[in-house]
Amino acid sequence: MGYVYMLTAAFLWGLIGPVSRLAFAHGLTPLEVAFWRAVFGGLLFGFHAALIGRIRVAPRDLPIVLGFGPIGVALFYASFQLAVQAGGGAMAAVLLYTAPAWVAILSWSFLKEPMGPHKLTALFLTLLGVAGVSLQGGEARIHPVGIMWGLISGFTYALYYLFGKIYLQRYETPTLFAYAMPIGALSLLPLISFHRPGPMAWGAIAFLTICSTYLAYLIYYAGLQRLEATRAAVVATLEPVIATAVSYLAWGERFGPLGYLGAALVILGVLWMVQAPSAPPDSLSHAASRHREGSSEKRR
């Protein structure tokens, strides 16, 4: 059942890009999608936190928890949506998976975790893969701005590790996001010109919020309780594969040969990272970098 839970979560996360494109096609901008996802996600996590009686955050922690909203929610959600708009759901999902590489760099810089040959190899594979995705030819329309937003989404995703390393020892995930998501939504508010979305756009927002944000994290953590963190992280790497397949079927997105090779190298870099000999920190790093939407990790 652990593998079933993890596969379900990866599938729901893999649909974020293709479903976001549906919202774009029916009148919403990327920033509006990010805004509504943060608003309704905050409501769901807030209700959950209140239901389990874990709504309170200590005053000493409140500035950091609230401060995470503009970066960990607003910038992360917005950059991913802008990457989907500029380069497609498949490209955005692949570049999101540079997060473990960013985690390794941040952990080495700020947490003084060692950077051995194993991690350096994973970083090299990831960078080589990003170069392949960026320089590909073929039918995919890859714009530099899409690459930029995709890398920013991977970087902001990686910040969940530093945040979660400290605060997930003190609070439940719904508690943290009951505070961070509304602040993230408020941070996006001045940047948005609102439109009147139709029923299909609202349906896409509902799916992204309920299924690919709230439920995906609950299912992910249910799986994490039944699997080792490293095994869970490996299964989660199916997300960009799912995003690529669904984007192809739904929107006709295609990489060129170099792009598919690059995507494979990014995923190989992730797998290599989580299988490092120093398994507990690395697997935790990857676990923490997981987030569709959402959650600061024991993960993404």
C-alpha cells in the first residue's frame, strides 16, 4: 500500500502542469492560478489544523513561518505556473526536479553538510540534463524565460528543506501552511489583474487545490509512513515522467531528442542523489524538496 500511496501522489503532482494549462486556456493567468491555489489551499490546511487542534504557532516562530509565505508559497507557485506557460508542463516538471541539486548546494553552504563525490556526480548529471532540456531542438518551444522560471521554481522548492528541517520537528504540515499560504496569496495580490474565469477554469483550480495540493500531501505522508524515505523519494521521481506523458497526450507537447536525454539525466541525477551512501541526510533532503503546492517536507 505504501507504493500505491506514493504512486498516487506522484500522479496527482504530475498533473499540475497539464491542468494549469487548462486554466490558462479558459481565461486565467499564471499568477491568478498561483493566487487561487494559495487561497483555497490555505483554507483547507487551516480547517485541517483546526480540526486536529494544532492551529497555534509559538510567537517566537511566527515571523519565520509567516515570512516563508512570500517565497515558499508566492514565488514558488508563481514561478512554476510561469514556467508552465512559457515552456509547457513537461519542461516545468523536469526543471522543478533540479530541487535536490539546489538542496545539496544550500545544505553544503548553510548547514555544513558534506559535499562528497557522490553528490558532485548527481549535481553534474542534473546540470547536464538542464543543459539538454534548454538547448534541445525539435518541436518543443523552449524559451529562455521558461528555463529561468523553471530553475527558480526548483530553487524555491529546495527552500522547503531548510524550512522543514527546523519547523517540521515542532509543527504539523497543516499548521505551517495554514499560516504560510494566506500570506503567500496576499503577496501575490498586488501583482494580479483579475479576470472572470469560466466553469472549466474554476474546475481546474478546484482540482489543483483539492487533489494536487491538499490530498496529494496527505496521501504522500501516508505512503511515507509505510516506506523508507529513500524508496519514497525514488517513487516520487515518476512525477516528471507522468507530467511529460500527460502533457504529450493532452497538449501535444514534445521534446526533441536532446530534450528527452536531458530530462532522463535530471531524473538520473535525482535517483543518484537519494541513493547516496549517506542515505539519511540525502533522502531527507530529497523528501524535503518535494511540494507541489505545497508541503514543507520530511520530503515535494
